[in-house]
Amino acid sequence: MNLHFSNRYVLNATLIICWLATAFLGFNGFFKSHQFLTVSLLGIKIADVFTSLIAASVFLLPVVSLFINVRIAKWLLLIAVVLYVALILLDLHRLTPYMIVYLGIFTSLILLKYDSSILYTALLIIASGIYIFSGLHKLNPGFVTHIAPRLWFHSLPITYTETIGYTFAMVEILSGLLLLIPFTRKFACIVIIIMHTIVIWKLGPWKLDWNIIVLPWNFMMVMVLIYLFRKSAFSTFRIGSAKSIVSLLGIFFWLLPGLSQIIWIPENLSMKLYSGTSKSGYLVINKKVDQFANYDRTPDHEKMLISLQRYSMGERGIALHPELVIYDQILENIKTKIPYTDDIYYIHPDTIKEKL
């Protein structure tokens, strides 16, 4: 079998498995609404049965499109994207970086399946943009102080320092840039695969048990990098007749993340992957409430302190879209049903505990 097609079939299979695993892990988030956490841009909620039908179409249509004629597949893919936008409008938390990456890879594999060199270019645009701009967002004290120490192996004889944290960010940026250079591409792939392996190990249930839904995405990116490594002979950027596809990928993986460095762009369109700058909201309720009992950080106090991100991941499998205006709407939702709710605070939880 032709090496290109064997590699692409492995990539297709991995994409399908990781995509459906994401749907399974985030079932309560993508297929259902939530009485407290759902924030609709349309200001409406529809019955879960209709939400489930839309979500099922979003997750199944791209898979079907991989196996059929491109002329039909492109329309099924377009329908899936439109329905995904509808899901987002019904609940803004469904707009996530990993879903954008998945759809970018689906677009590349479906529409460019017959031209391996342009497919390679498309995957390079996706991968390089992710790592360059994600790394740039990590060049801040929040990442160095709160995120990077969790990714460090503290059993090593070298003590974690801020220099190491900033080095993490610089390595990610540099690796993304080196992906664009044929001579250094294989080295960059190896470095980034190691980074993904560390993230998988650290975020998994065996360690931090945090945001498990991104684990399949990390596995997917490892396979994309292996594909780029093995197919590095296609080193020349080639666009050909796929200008519209490449331009679309450029918008989502280069233009928007690039603009987010200088102007406000919705966080989940900015490739801020664990940048340390996201708002973490902590809800304080003046009485104990059964619905939040499993997430109460102050079980011995008369008041409750709940990490809303942890609550969302536990109840829905997906993280909150961390914008202040969305937190405000969540607070309004909760206060409507629980009138003795205090407020949402955006400082360290230990500081909140001291003030309770």
C-alpha cells in the first residue's frame, strides 16, 4: 500500500477515535443543557432531545464525510460546522480550542485527501499556529507561577524556578517555528511529542485529574506530529487550487491567535492553552446546598466555596468559557434558583477562605 495512504488511514482512524472519545467525555456538555452553567447567546434553551440531535449530527457527519466522495462530503462537513455554531449559540461553553482544531483537521483530511502535499501544508499551518501562539500566551507570570509548576517533575534533583517556566513557553514557541523549516522539522516534532506526553501524564486521572476531555486531543496531535515527521519529504509549502481552504485555516490558526496578542479576541479562539491568564471563578454560597456538596472546598464551614471550573468539568465534562461576562450570567442563573448565593470571586481560593 502506498505509504501516504497508509499514513493517512492511521491518521483518519486516530481522528475518529479521539473525536468520538471527546463526544463521550463531554456528553453532558455537548448533548445537554445545564440549569446553572448554560449561557446562551440567543437567550433561549431548547429541550435536551433537540440539543442531542444537533450534537449527534455535529459529531457523526464529519466521520461519515471521511469515507464518501468529496463533492458530497464538503456539504456534510459544512452542515456539521453550521450545527456546531448553533450549539455554541445555545451554550457558549461549547466553543473550545480542541473542537476548532478537530474541525480544522477534518477539513484538511476530507477536502485535501487526494493531494498529499497540500494536505501536509494544511496540517503544518494548523500545528505551527497552535504551538507558536499558545507559547506566546504563556509568557506571563500566571503561567510561570500557577501552571508550569504542575507540569514539572518535582522528583528531579533540579528545583523548579521561574526560569524553567519561561523556558517551557519559549520551547513551545521555538518548536512551532522550527516546524516551518524543513531541516529542523523532525527535531521540532520530537520535542512537541514529548511535551504532549508530559501533558497527558500530568492531566490524567493518575495525576491531576484535570480537564480530562483534552486528553484525546493531545493523542490526536501526537499522531499529527508523527505524520508530519514521517512525511517530512513534503517540505515545500504548496497551496495549489486549495487557496480558500488554506486561507480559512490561516484565519483560525494564525490570524485570530495573532491578533489576540494585541487586541481582545474571545479566549477560546485565541489558542490560550493553559496560559495562566484565564479567569478562575470561585462561587460562594451562604448556606450548604446539596447540588454542590461534592465540590465544596469548605466542608467544615457554614458557607460553601466552589470552583466553577471544577464543577463544570465534573458535571458536564467540559470547561467553562472563562470570560467575565459569561461568569456574570452564570451567577445570575444560580441566584435565580439559589437566592442566598453570595458572589463569584476571582482571587486565590485560600484568600477567599480566610475572608469567609
